[in-house]
Amino acid sequence: MNVISEGRSLVILFAGSSAVLVGLIFDKTKTDGKPRYRNFREIYSSGWCTAFCGTALFNWTDVAKVRMQAESMSVPDPSRRIYTTFSRTLSTIVAQEGIWSLLSTGIVSACYRDMLYSGIRYGAYPIVKRVVFGSEDPNRGDLGIGKKMLAGTITGGFGAFLANPTDVVKIRMQREAGRAEHGRFVTGLAKGQVVRYHNGFQAISHLIREEGFLRCYTGSSATVVRAAMGTGAQLAAYDHTKHIGKLHFGASEGPVLHIIASLVSGLTFATFAAPADVIKSRYMSEPDRFTSPIDCLVKLIRTDGPLALFRGWTPSAVRICSLFVVMTPIRVFLTATQPQIYEQIRQALGLGWFG
């Protein structure tokens, strides 16, 4: 049976989603002074930017993170583990499987996951602020960091729950990856096992067909907790860092302010979400090993201690910070007038600045 490769699947996903974005940019129709389909534009632009300006470029950090997080339960003896640090994990994967495996494993599922998950958690954030808290009321000042965190918690948790099936597929593919010969893995955590997943589209179809749709929501509680805690902290940190920069330091909208806010928010997310992220990766990759996410948590702490809840923090921080900062084009460093790609696309779509 001929199966489309992960690389070709990525091209298909990118081409189709980019055509929709271009169509929205050229549609200048307005309703009551606002761009048509305003809420959809908020969500879609956020998802597209995160998926293709960040996730696709930094998928390798997620590949390393999942290997590091999943190995301790698969290999209880610490002396036999090979994915012990971020740098060692990267070098081991490249040496055994090649650079393409590091860059591309699970990349399609990671991108369509972020188009849904990040589209909602970022794109719906201004919507929740506007609809629930009246942020566009000219008589209302800054909402304050508490309401911003609540808005991010709502959008992050909701987006994570809807996108949980795509998260399961991504983690399964990244955990089971390795160099394969004659249809079986000869390296990686799934060494000796039959190759089940070939690309992101085939993987989710296989999961639903073989295990049922409800299985796609394995570990959804851990996913929602991770996203709610992380997004609430991240978006509030980004939004409020910009507010403080403008209020107390005379900063204006532009690359310097955006990059500083991005770094602060990325580190905040990585720290707040780390424990739930570790539990999510382990439980989704090997659901039959645990009775629940709580069982996974207890066994992890009992086996490796509480610091294990922060295993994979470095690749996570690198990825999350990069997802925001990489949206700043190279010309940012040549001129002080160009903001992040995401902020530029928002302008092109008639949405204004993020926040």
C-alpha cells in the first residue's frame, strides 16, 4: 500500500490553509466598521501563524521533549536511559535516525493541532476579553492581570479539549518514532515494534478506526489543566508585559516590546505548564500502563521524585519562546518599525494589535 509521506502531507496542509488565509486578507468587506468574519479571522490567523511560523520550524524541540518525558516509564533503570538531557537527546536522535527524523516526526499532526488549539487559545483571547469583560469599552481602563489570566485560562482549556485527539496523535507519533527496517523500528523507544503511523492524516484515521473516537480523548484532563494553567499565565504575561512597558517605560508597539513580552510569556508558560505537560505526554503515549492521569502522577513521583515533573522543561521553553519570537521577521533587526509576523497579519486582516 502506498502511503503519502509526512513531508508531502505537510505541503498539502500548508498549501490548503495558506489559500484560506490569503482569501481572508484580500476580503476587505466590513460590517459595522469591522472586518467580515471578525471572530473567525482572530482564530484562524492565530492558528495559522503558530502552526507554520513556529511549530513547523521548532517541531524538533517537541520531538526531543516527548522522548525525554516518555523514557523514564519505559526504561525504569536510570542507568539504561539514553534520552537524559536535551542536548544528548538531540544528538542521539540525529545519530541513530538522521536529521530528517528529528525535524519531521509528527510535524503534520503538530501543525493541525496548533491550527485548532492555538487558534482558539490565542485567537479567542481578545474575543473573550471583548465579550466577557468589555475590553473595548472606551470608559474602561486596563482589565488587570487577573481578568487577563482568566480569559487565557478559558480559551486555553477549551482549545485544548477540542484539540485533544490531535494531541494524542502527535505524542504517539513522536514517542513511537525511530529508524525503521522492513516495517519495524530498530531504534527509539518503540524498538522492535511494527510501524503504525506514517503521516499525520493516516495516524488520526488509524487511531479512530482501531481504538474508537472516545480513545482520542485519552488524557484530556491533563491536557486541559496544562493548557489552562499555561495559557492563562502566558497570555496574561504577554499582554501585561506590553502594558507595563508602555505605561512605565514609554515603550511603543514594535519589535523590541514584542520580543521582550514574548520571552517573558514563553518562560512563564513553560514553568506553569511543566507538571501537567509531563503527565500528559506519558499518559497519552502509554495509556494502558496507567489507570488515570493521577495514577501516572503518583507512579512518576514514586519512581523519579518530584523534579521529574519538570523533565523536558528546556526544550519546552525553547519551543514556546521561539513560537512567539520567531514570528518576528529578519528585517526586524534591520529596522525598528516592523512588528511580529503575527501582529502584521492581524493588521492585514483588519484586526488591530493583539491584546
